[in-house]
Amino acid sequence: MDVTTLLGTSAAVITTAGYVPQAYQTIRTRSTASLSLSAYLLLTAGTALWTTYGIVAGNWPIIVSNGITAALAAIILVLKLTAKPSEEPVADGGHPTK
């Protein structure tokens, strides 16, 4: 493996791993109140496009890393879109009053 491939693969692994804690926390708690809908719309679309680019270019580090990140972002996005506002905690950590 040459240095360029090693750098690209390392960056892909580290960047993808960076999304795992957020996905785990969101799936575990089902809380999406503090997450930006627009950020996850853009992240999901962007990583889906990078995955498509990787497929066209035949670049496995791009395919795998962005495919995994797109899947994690899509899960969070679905949870954000389907969250019930009354179940979301408020900013101070409490629950909204009814």
C-alpha cells in the first residue's frame, strides 16, 4: 500500500468512526432534539453522493467509508424526522410541559 492510499484509508476510517458515537447515542436514547435537521439532510445527501462517486471511480476506501457514514446519517435522519415533539427533552435537560 502506497503512502497516498494509506493516508486516504486512514482518513476514511477515522472520519467514519467519528459518526459512530453520535449514531449510537441517538439510537440508544431516541433523542434528536439537539440535532440539526438541515445538517443531517446535507450529511446524508453528501455521503450518498460520495458513495456513488466512489462506485463510479472504483475507489473502495471512499465507497466503504461514505457508505457506512451515509447509513449512520440516514438512521439519525429517520429518527429526527419521526421524533414526536412531546417526547423530545428541552434544552435544560427537562421535559416540555403539556
